[in-house]
Amino acid sequence: MTDKLSNIGAEVLKIEADALVALADSLDVEFEQAVKILSAVQGRVVVSGMGKSGHIARKIAATLASTGTPAQFVHPGEASHGDLGMITKSDVCIMLSNSGETAELSDEIAHTRRFSIPMIAITKNPTSSLATAADVALILPDAPEACSIGMAPTTSTTLQLALGDALAVALMNLHGFDRDNYRVNHPGGKLGAQLLKVESIMHSGSALPVVSEQTAMSDALLEMTAKGFGVAAVVKDQTLLGIITDGDLRRSMEGLMDLKAGAVATMGPVTATPDMLASEALGIMNDKTISALMVVDSSGSLKGLLHIHDILRAGVV
């Protein structure tokens, strides 16, 4: 029985995979037109569908919104009872219906035609009411559903979802949407932490423990204690020269108070840059077995200090 069930599962995936290949091969000028319409939207992309297509429409809207194209889902049933007001002349609509004859979409279709709102259809039926009314119709391959009775939305919804992803990624590339933009839309959770920049969590300004090469070690110790990081930056004209750590203090215990900061510091320390990912800075700390990094710009000027506790508090692991 186990083998039979796994064979069924494998067959479902093969059917859907074949359909996806067919969809990829079918993309043409209509897809390019759809992307251009979406890229020019002044308002939002409104995505709508009923039933299983509605679930996919919600996911497409969420994917577009998180990748730089403002979007929202509007339920067809609610649209007929006032939510049509959510769809404005500055918007673009994407409507999903496998058959292209979903009755619940009729009011939305009429609304887009009445107010000349661009509308993109995603359907399997090129002669359907939805496809013929649309400004651009993206036609899905006539592939069989993967269920045993050939009726449950399986292959069709997979194709809808994949086509939504293709639109979103094409728009990302067209708009130059990069990792920094993506991080702005994903500040929470592990994903946000992975994309966090050093400058977002580093200490700067008066919080930095800073001394010069000629600072007496008695004063350097006071600076290290007052700022609470267990380290001090040795600078000259804002340029980082070295760093004093607990390890440097232990190595110079004999006659420590007779020395200057420059004689105790480790010169040319490993550093981070403000635009470095915090996860990359953590990797440096782990590799060098250190708990703090001085942060400098391209000219070597001291800009901040990053402590491992800051990284851990931010959830970067």
C-alpha cells in the first residue's frame, strides 16, 4: 500500500510538472504585455478569484506586495456588495478563473470595463467571457487535473500560482527590486534578521569608546569601563588605527599603567562596514573568536561598534 500511495503522489507531481513546462513554453507577447501593464500601475494591483482560484489570488497579491508591487485581494462576492469601491481608475486588475465563466466575477469585470481599468485574465479558456473581456488574457495550458477524477483543482491552481510568481519576479527585475528593498518589506522574523544590516544595530556617536595612541592607559581603562563594551577604539583624525581588548590588557599587565594606548592596542584590527549584513559580521566574529567589531567606512573612518550581544538580540543566528 505504501508503494502504491507514493506512486500516486509521484504521478501527481509529474502531471503538474509537465503542465508547468508547457506553461513556460507558452509564454509569449501576452505575458510581456501583462508585465508592462502591471509595471505602469499608479495605484494597486487588485487580484481576484473565487473558490480555489481565490486562495491563489490571495497568494499572488501577497507575493506582489512583498516584492515591490503594491497589491491587494478583493473577494468577488464582497465586491458586489460595496467592495468595488476598493478598485479605482489608477489600479490594474488580475482576475483568475480556470473556466473563465465564474459568475461571481461578472460585477468586477463590468466595473473594470465601465471605468477603463486595465484587466488581466488568467484562465484556461481563451474564448471565455473573462478572456474576451480582458485587455490581456494569459491562457493556461489545457492540462489535466492531477486528481483521480480529473475535477479537483490541482494542476490548474498550481499553474495559476506559478504564473503569479512569474509575473512578480519579472516585475522585480524590471523595477530593480533588490535585497535592500526586500528587507524593508520583511522586517520581522528570521528573514528580516538574515537581511539586517550592521548599521541598523551598531552603536555610534557618543556611545563609542574612543581613545588616541597617546592616551594614558589609566584613562583608556576608564573609557572602556564607562562605555561598557570591554573594548576601546584607537583612532587618529577619525581613522581607526587599532583596538584594545581584554586580551590586549592581559598581555600587557606588567607595567600596564605606564603605557600609552597605542602600545597596548592591536593595530589593523578586523572590521565590518555599515552596509555589511549582520549575519556576515557574526560569521567574522565566530571565525576570529571575538565578541566585538569596529565598523568603518570605505576610507577607514570609524562609524560604529557592533557587539555580538547586539546581533543575538536582533535574532541573527
